[in-house]
Amino acid sequence: MADRDEDDLRMALRMSLNSPPEPKRSKPREFVVEESEEAKDRRLQRELMAAAAEKRMVLARDAAVKVERVVEVKSGSSKVSVTKGKEGKYLSVGEELAETDAKQLFSMVFGDGVTREILAQWSNQGIRFSSDPETCMGLVQHEGGPCGVLATIQAFVLKYLLFVPDELSKNTTTSPSQNMGQSGYFALGNWASLTEDGKARALVRSMIEILSTCGSKKRAVVVTLNVFSHLPDEGSEDGKSDERVAKALEGLSIESASDLQKVLRVNTFTSQMTISQHLKTMLPVFRSRMGAMLFLISALLSRGLESVQADRDDPSTPLVTAPFGHASQEIVNLLLCGQAVPNVFDGRMDFGGGMFLKGIPTSVEVGFLTLLESLNLCKVGQQLKHPKWPIWVVGSESHYTVIFAVNTDVQHENELEERESLIRRAFNDQDQSGGGGFISVEGLHQVLKETNINMPQEKLENLSNMGFIVWSEFWQTLLELDRSVGGMKDSTGMMGKKIFDLYHFNGIAKSVLSGNQVAGGGESPMQKPRISKMSVSVPPKWTPEEFMATGSSGEGSSNEVVEVSKPEPFQHAPLVDCVRTRWARAVCSWSGDPPSIV
């Protein structure tokens, strides 16, 4: 079959190139000679043979075959780049991006007034693991703009390393199912047990999941480059493959839509096996300096450009924000949930008259927390705060990082915590204020009905006398209402304290001086990402101090003495404010420098 493909290709190209020339004429003729039936049959035969050969080449993808040359075959109005291997099999590099799509894509991502500095940031960031043994599970970042893309991929990579490992380490005596919910697959400081092949498989699986989610589980689009005379072997050494790719990219710059159209090649997949094979082969391309941009474009095309614009509240603004070129929340949400919605609350907020804002439509695998919520600038919904796995992308004003736990128990809630979450969700469902934390009187009655709260008439009137109900006042009323009638009052205070560890990974490479470098002086500091361990203690919902303030005010309690426990020592950093948006009143501590989210 391989020989037949090659022979068909050669014959089709030879016949199309060797068609008889028109006879020379002394002057133009005013009429056209009609083509004979014999000539028409020969032409149709050539076209059919060329089309058949093209179809077989495009469908025959073999990722393990070494590429020897690239042939471009016209297919309708587009071009399909096909690479030929030494076994006669073919691997499709992909179709050329249409001119209109290239213009729309460039305008959607960067806008019309993008600077060269921003384009350089996005053209010089690969998807590469850190070479530092302590952070070898993490993707290293050198440029400021694409951190939203890298942090989201990092979160999914951690999912596969920690909870769905698929024999990713050198020691695989325990099955993944036995590790879930216990201590995770790797302990901090033991990341060196990961193999390069294992990390690559985790990265490929993460990329497939993200792109498939963007494609509504029906398709995934992978965008690569058409600048290589040789593609890497799947089994070749990464260093040599990376060198060949880097050399092929010398002098390549992206400054306009036409630049994108010239070099981008698009492949659409509906099979997990074929996309997996393709991504394994193309990993050196995604590790290259164009990797982050290529993955973002792959996600956008997987979703569909028109669908992306429909997801957004304001499709006129670029997805990469000025003036610093940061990834917008729409990009992060696209990679997290498959839709480029701009907000982080749950579902859709309807204002009537056809006006509404779009938030997170469904549950997610990995979540999101943001410093902006602690500043009361937004409200993250339960979908992002309670993902399937205890991994969260963390947003600050200018950077994205990741926190995670190696134990799924941190997600579990006890009875009263579940009760609180139920009441809060019911309250939020009635909140039409854009996350302001208040509802109407009618909304209050609906909340009481849904959560089986039998509130005394006096308390109900006190809450309703302003015409609207604020969450803080409603919650305080529930704290004073006994559990027997649906309230949250627990005079025993036996809520149970949570104690667990979180790990924070900041992929941006920063200067770190080792002890020898400090002592010797004059040496350049090492550029490396950073991972930090943070101990977290979440106190009971009602501490003894609160019980003295609320529970001791009843009859017969005026002479009661309640012992107040000494508060735990704590440390503070902006990351702690993010953690407290997920675990209210969490007390955090760590060794050494505070974890940085910038």
C-alpha cells in the first residue's frame, strides 16, 4: 500500500506537470477551440488519480515515521501539508488557515493596536518542564504574558501526576485508585522519581483533555507550524529534536495575520488515539518558543471562533489584555471549562430585557481562586471553588499560579459545612445583584422553603423590614437559630477542625542564590521556579470566642464561664487571602520566604 501511494503521487504529479503545451500563435485568437473527448478523458483521469492519492496521504498518519520531505497538495481552496516517511507512509501536518480566519483570529487574540513587545512575549514561551529537580513537575515560565495558559495546563498536569498517574513514576507498585483521597502519588521533594516519558504523557493527556473540552467532547483541533523540513521522531532524543525545531524557527516572527496564515497548519481530530499520536510527535514544537501561542490558538479553534465570540460579553476587546499582554479571564475560563466566558460566578446572571452576563456553566476538573475576590471585586462561584480535584489556578492582579493538595479529603465537608454550602447556593440562586450578596423578600421566602428553615415570624420581619436581605445579616440570624428548626446554632462547638497542607507552584523563573553562590560571590544566580509548602488550619465554624458572644447571651447563662482557647500563630501573604476565599478564616503558616503570587 505504501509503494502504491508513492507511485500514485508521482504519476499524478508527473501527469499534471507534463500536460501538452498550447501551440504558439502569431496573434491572439478570438475563439476557443473546444476540448476533444479524448483530451477531456485524460484530464479527468489525471484529476481523479491526484485526488485519490491526496486522500490516502491525508488519512495515513503514522507518528513514528521519520520525515524526509514535505509536499503541499492543493485541496479545494486550501493547502494540505503532508510529510513523507521512509516507510512510504504519510503524516498530515495540516491545512492552511483561511485568510479570513487568520485575520479574525489575530484581531480576536491581539487586537489592532498590539505592540511588538506583547507579540514577542507570546512568541517566546514554550511549554517546557523545569530542569530543576525540586520543581521538575512544573512548567517553567520566562515571559510575563502567557502565564494564564501555562498555569491552567499545569493544573491539569498535576491532576494526572497526582491522581491519575498511569504508571508515570519509576516506582509504580500502588494503583492510582489506592492513592486517591489519601496522600497523592508523590510527596513534595520526591518529584525526581518522575521520568521524562511519564511527564510527557501527563502533558499530552492534559492537552487532549483541555482541547477536547473546548471542542465539546466532539473534536479537538491541533495547530502546528509548517516551517520544518524534518519533524522529530517520537523515539528520538528530546535535546536533538528541540535543537532542530529551534533552528527551524530562527528568524520567524509573528507580527500580523498574514504571518499567522503563512506558518500555521491546522489538524482536526475526532479520535483520542490519533490526537494522542499527533501530539506526541509534535511535543518538540510545543516545547519550542511558539508553544504557548500554538496551544492557545488550538483551544480557540477547537471551540470555534464564532462560538468563542458568542461566549464573551464584549467580543470587541482582545483576549490578550493591554498594556502588559496578560491572558484574560476569558482565556483561563476557556481552558478550564471549555467556554470563553468572562466571569467566574456560576451560570448566567439575567438582568431582564435580554441583558445578561455569562459565568461558568458546569462543574470543572480543576478550579480557580483569585485575589480579586478578597478585595470584593468579584465573586467566584461554587463550580470553580469546588472542582473535582483539589487543584486551583490562582489569579492575582498580574499573574497566574497554582495551588494544590495531595489529599482529596480537603474537599470533603462535614454535616454542618454541607448545610452551609446548601444554604449559600440557595441564597446565591436568588441573588440578582451581580454578586453583591443581597436578595429580595420573595427570594428569602424561596430560600427558606428550599432549605427547610422554619424561621420565627419575629426574626423574619426583622430581616425583611428593609425590603431586601443581606447575606451577612441572614447568616447571623441562622447562627442564632437552633439546628432543630433549620438553623446553624451548635452550642457544643464540636464542628471539627481541619488541618491539611497545600502546595503552591509559581512557574515564573526567578533568580535564586544558592549558599555556595552567596559565599563565593560574582556568580550569576540560578533562574528557577518555586514550590512552597503551606500548612493550613481551618478552625470550627464557631470558636469559643463566638460562643461567648452569641451562645452565652441566653437565659441562665450570665454566670457561665467559657474557656477561650489561645489563637494559633499565623503568617500572612496575599496567597492567604486567596485561600480564605475557599476556606474562610483559614490560618496558614510556612517555612522560609512567603509564597509569591506575582
